[in-house]
Amino acid sequence: MIFSKFERMAAWRYLRAKRKEGFISVITGFAVVGIALGVATLIIVMSVMNGFRAELLSRILGINGHIGIVSTVGLPFNNYHQAVQDIAAIENVKIVIPQIEKQLLATSGRAAEGAMVRGISREDIVRKPVLAEGFKGSDLNAFEGDVVIVGSRFAQKMGLVPGAELTLISPNGKVTAFGTVPRMKSYRVIGTFDVGMYEYDANYIFMPLEAAQKYFGLGDAVTQIDVTLENDEMLRPVRQAIEQSVGAAAYVYDWKQTNSAFFNAIDVERNVMFIVLTLIILVAAFNIITGLIMLVKDKARDVAVLRTMGATKGMIMRIFFVDGAFIGMVGTAAGLLLGLLFCHNIENIRQLLQKISGQDLFSAEIYFLSQLPAKVNATEVAAVVLMALLLSFLATLYPAYRAAKFDPVEALRYE
């Protein structure tokens, strides 16, 4: 073995406190706690950022799809049936959904709010897992005619319950001799949906495609087509194929264009947090240096005795290296365990802290999601653990070198 039994035994005795206060000395304990907190915090923050990005992306793609198509001439798609068939035939295209999406004013008996109306068929809702899951609380069999399904948070703001009437007002109404008359119509609310994303739960209204076509006076036309892919990595070639299929009459865009600023901000924040939290582990590593230097001074007489009894410089250096390595490994292991446990129970911990503090610690209005996600990446966790161990091992080299260079004559001169 690299370290002999005597070296391990001596290192173990040096780590133990002189008095009966505890198992490890105070300085060593602080070093262990510092590394543990640094590793745990870094794992938790990276996992939350990963989970936030992955969850938000899955929600966005689950609702809107990877690629969107709108008319370039400002008119709706009149021949969308053929376009849907042509796009669906392209390789790696999974779902093609024609739909109508427009802004309007929604009023109930107690409030008025701006909203987005999306006209979509019942069959297309079921085809998208995120939408199908979010609409579980509503009766989709009744999703036909003059009915709507509203977001759960929108229903709270408007005081809506199943069976209530919701009036939709569109400024693009009929043109008369006296000007444009706003289009106004009442619809029956048959349920609510909750897709777990505040932007949609608080602002969207879903109605049957035929009802939306009739309300907006589009005839047999739609305003856009959403395309979901089998594999996100095939985004570029599929988009090029769709552009060739629809020609110049339509504008094709993808989710990266519409959400690029937001996800770039997440990536930048994630990298900055990694650097800042790495500094915490670095500070903890300096605690190891401080603790070992003090340990070397405290054990100067013992080192001198060992040297006079034949211990080599290499043996002394390895003894103190084992001390520092032990502190680093214990701290890293404790931080790893704490970080993984925290990530696994992060939503329960958030709920508990909210009950204690009485404050909303993860407001959906700010963070878009209704739950705090955490996604542990094994590669990143391994990198954090290796980095913590490397810094700990490097921190032990200088104190161990000082102990090995200790002059036994000077240490025993005044004994």
C-alpha cells in the first residue's frame, strides 16, 4: 500500500482532539463542515438550474412544439390541410397541429383581463402529453361547440368555476358605416387546465378549433401550425425541409429563436453560480491548510521524536498528507450525501419552509413554474466531487512539506 499501517495510525491519532470535547479538533471540524457545505451547495444549485432549464424547456416544447409556421402575408392559412399533410410526411416530424391563436379581452361578472385564445381540436390536445396531462381535470368529451377551458390561475383571477359564463371581446370586429364594431360572444366554461407553467395557466383560454374559426370569422382557416419533432437534434434539417415545403408564403421559426434570450440568461447565471460556489470550496481548502499548519506546530515535539527514532521525511510528509486527505474525503462525502438528499426532497423542503416563514419562496409569477425542480447530472456531480478532492489534496501538500522539513534538533533543544 502507499501508506503504511504506522503512517495511518499516527495520522489518525493526530486528528483526534487532545481534550474530551469531541472526536475531531475544532479546526478540523470547521474544515470538514466548510468542504461539506461547499460541495452540497454546488450540487444543489447546479441540479436546480438543470432541473429548471429542463422542466421549462419540456413545458414550452410540450405546449408549443419545436417549430412554428405563420403566414408571411398577414393572412390566415386557407389551405392548411394540404400543408399539414406535406409537413407530416417529412422525416422526424412527430405531430403537426393546426391552430388559431389571438389576443382579446375576457370579462366575467367580477373582472376583466387580457388573454390569449387558442383554438385547437380535442384530438390534438390528447396527442400532446403535456396538454393531455394538464387537461385531466376537464371533460374533453364536452369540448365542442361554444365552450372554453381556462387556465387554473386565470380562473382564480376571474372567479370562474365550471358552468360559469365568460365573455370574449375582440377589437377586430365587423366593419360598419359607423366604424368597426368589436366582436363579443359569451362561452360556457367547462373546466380548467394546469400545465405547471404560470404564463399559460394565468393567461390562456382554449376553445374548440371550429368555434375559434367561427368567432374570428376565419372560415376554414388557421393562423399558425405547430410542429413537434421526434428528435430535437434534427431541428435544423427538419426546419429546412419545412421551409422548402411551404415556400415563401409562410414564415418558419423554431423554439430557439423565440426563447433564446431567456435560455441564454439561464446558462450565464448557471456558469456564474458555478464559479462563485467553487470559491466556497476553495476557501474551505484554505481552512485545511490553516488547520494542518497549526497541527504541525502542535505536534512539533512528536515529529522530532519520530525523526530521531528513524522516521524519514517521506514518512512524516505522508502522515500529514493522510490527515488532510481524510478531512477532504470526509467533507466531500458528507457534502455529496447532503446535496443528493436535498435535491431528492427539494420540493418538500420548500413547502416546509413556506409553512414556517409564511412566504412564497418560489413564486410562479417570477419563476414561471409552479414547482421547484431539481435534475441531478451524474457527470456534473462527479466533476464537483473530483474538484473538491483535488483542492483538498493540493491544500495538504504545503503543510505536509513543512512538517517533513522540520528540524528535530531545534524542536527538542528546549525540552
